[in-house]
Amino acid sequence: MKLAFRIGGVILLCFLWLYAIIELAKGVISKGDLSFPSNLEDVSELASALQHQTELQPYHVLSLFILAYLWKQAFAIPGSVLLNVLAGALFHYYGLILVCILRFIYL
């Protein structure tokens, strides 16, 4: 029973952490709605919205991307392929290295 409460607490903490990061990002990003992409058009729109922010605040966008990628991997949510494409659009060659490192965490 205690284990169930601990797991539930960790999941709740993860939800709150994701919500806080996204709300902070919404205050910074003025274009479009910030959500997980579901098709290539969404990836293109999100990349164009985040491209300017990547130049201004690269660590904020990087932390948001890392959190979103790990979130999708941890809970086996489909669509991490689209995040791979987004990493390439935002971080170019470094996006490939980043995605490989993040994927290696969940092997």
C-alpha cells in the first residue's frame, strides 16, 4: 500500500513539474499553442514558434525539450519520432546527439 502511494506521488510530481515548465514556456512563447506534435505539420509549426526562442533562451527550450522527450519515453506515449524531427529542426546536428543520449537513458 505504501508503495502505491509513493508511485502515485512520483507520478503526481511529474505531472506538476511538466505543467509548471509548460506554463513558464507559454509565458515566453507568443506564437501558437504549445503541445505535443501529432503530425509533421504540427512539428513545422512548433519548430517555427520555438526557433526564435532557441536563439534567445537556448537553455529554457533545451530543458523543455528534454522534459517532453523523457516524459514521452517514460510513459510510452507514441510520437517520439516527431520529437526526433523537432530536435533536428531546433538543434541541428546537436539534436541528433541529444536524442541519442536521451534514448540511451531508457534502454
